[in-house]
Amino acid sequence: MKTITVMTTINSPGKTIATLIDNCNFTIIIGDKKTPDKKWEETRYNLLYIDIEKQLKGDFLLAKALPINHYSRKNVGYLEAIRRKPTSILDIDDDNYPYIEKGSTKLLIERYANCQDLEHPICSNEGFLNLFPAYYSIFNKKGENFIPLPRGLPLRDINNIPMGFLKTNFKTNIGIWQGILDGEPDLSASFRLQNPEYSIEPKQFRKIVISKDNYIPINSQLTLWSEEKLFPLLYLPSTVSFRFSDILRGYIALVIAFKNGYDIACVNSVGFQDRNRHDLLDDYRQEERMYNINEDIMQIIKESLKKERIEDNLIEVYEELERKKITEKKEISLLKLWLDDLDYIKLWLGDLDYIKWRDGNKNLV
């Protein structure tokens, strides 16, 4: 497996970077206006740091159109990774430290990304699932156990917890592995504001597969995209808030992956989050809207999938999201630049299957 790691940062090199460049295959770091470039000048053979000036002078159209000082600039990193023909892409944030397999340089999430020892949830109904209680026990300062709300899960589904799990005996085809982190899991800002003092105890190691009837939030904290066909779904939208961008991307990717015969899996004990400083009120303001519309968004996504190609369905989904005023008009233009850059990469790499399709469908290109 040839894995390329992608992250964006406005910070100086820290523990995450040290872990990745010492133990990972190849890491691409995307800088922004606020990033201290001079502290990234020391290069390593397996690290590529791209500052904002190099992004703007590069050959990707999207890099010139993305907003400055926005998380969506990470899209440039995905494009740089894809052009290097990886078999998988590890999407990670700069305050998360992936665990390394003992006696090896391989990341644990890569080690676990297989179909052995999978479980699937026993559910009473379809829809959103809260898997966090399967991975964590969370206690308030009185020692009382309570249910956490993952970022991006609709509020009304906080208690939609699987009744149990069964060993998976059916064939799976997992395209995305969501890492569940030790330390600080990806909890909602409303949960953190209401519970300023809490403690977390990780539960047993679990690999849980999610198939087409259920939905979970997929974030960008430590997520392995293990199927090349799904790489176009890495696109991060720019016209929603930073705290909403990866969640919206994740729900779109999840539904389109299901349509194309892929499953999603979660795996814990693969990394640790030492959370950067956050303004919780600002986080809450950025997240508030998505909790009110995520169920509507899932319906919009499902009803928009009328095409065969993943790329065409992406356009259909974002056009409908624009009509519903969830994203802005500019988003379609940015998405099309993303797809144009992916086409450029395929032509540059000499992708014969794509070139054959393109030559036979010139009216669509």
C-alpha cells in the first residue's frame, strides 16, 4: 500500500509532523497566509511543504480560486497527492498523532485496514447512528456516565445507539476508514459547552462496518481513503463554515460510496488528539446550522444521485445544495475546477481508461 498523508496547518511543525515524517511514506503539508513559512524551510525527503505563493503559481486551477485562510485549501494537497498515484490517502489534522505499529514504520490505521474481525451494528431502524458509546465511556465531574454527541450527528439521533454488534459474515468492500481517536474525540461544541468538565475512557478495540442503510459523520481528523475510485469525493466545500466543511463532504462521500458498492468502516486505537486551542462559542456558531439541516441534506444527496459517474453525481448534489441555499453559487464553480484539475492529472498520468472515455464523450467534457 502506497499511502500519502495530507494536512493543512497555520502552525509551526509539531509532534504530528515529527511522527509523520519519521514513520510515514510521504506527507504533503498545505500552508496558508497565517502559516510561519520560515519554520517549514527545512525539507525532508518524504515531506513536501507548499506555501501559499507556490500554490498560486502552480498548475492547478482550483488553487488560484480557493479562498485564502480557509480549511478548503487542503484540496490542493489532495490534488498533489492524487498526481503521485497513491493507493490510499490519509487525511489528517495537525493536532492528531497517528499511532505506529510496534517494530515497524507502518501506521496502525493502515495495519487495521482489512476485512478481518469486522463487526456490524444491530439496529432497530435505518438512518443516523451514534457509534461513540461503542468506543468511549464519558463521565461528568460527578462520575455519571452520559451519552456524547459527535460533531455532525443530528441532535435528535443522539440516542440512536446500536443495540449490539455481530461479527460480519458478509462480503464487504470498504472504501473509507474513519479513525476513532484517543484523547479528545470529535465531540460537538454544544456538548463541550454544556459539559466543561468530563473524563473519557476508551473501550475495547473495534472495527465496525457501516453499510447503505445507516449514516455516521465522517471527519478529516484521521481518515484513510483506501479506494482510488473514491478520491474525487475528497473535495472540501468552501462556502460553508470550517466546522461544517468536512462533515458535509463526509455525508456526500458516504452516500455516493454506498451507491458505488462501497462500505464505510470505523476503527479505534489508531491515533491520539491533543486538541489545539478552540473558542467553543465560535465553534458552536459554526456548527449550529448543520445540526438543523443534516437530515434534510441526506435526503437531498440521495435524491440527487441520478448519474452513473461519481464526478457527475457530485455536480448534481452540489447544484441541488445550492438550490436549497445550503451552499453558495460559487461552490459549483470551485467544484468544476476541482474536477478539471482531476481530469488534467489523468491526462498527465496517461490514464488510458479515462482518455478512452473522454474521447467517446467529448460532448460531456
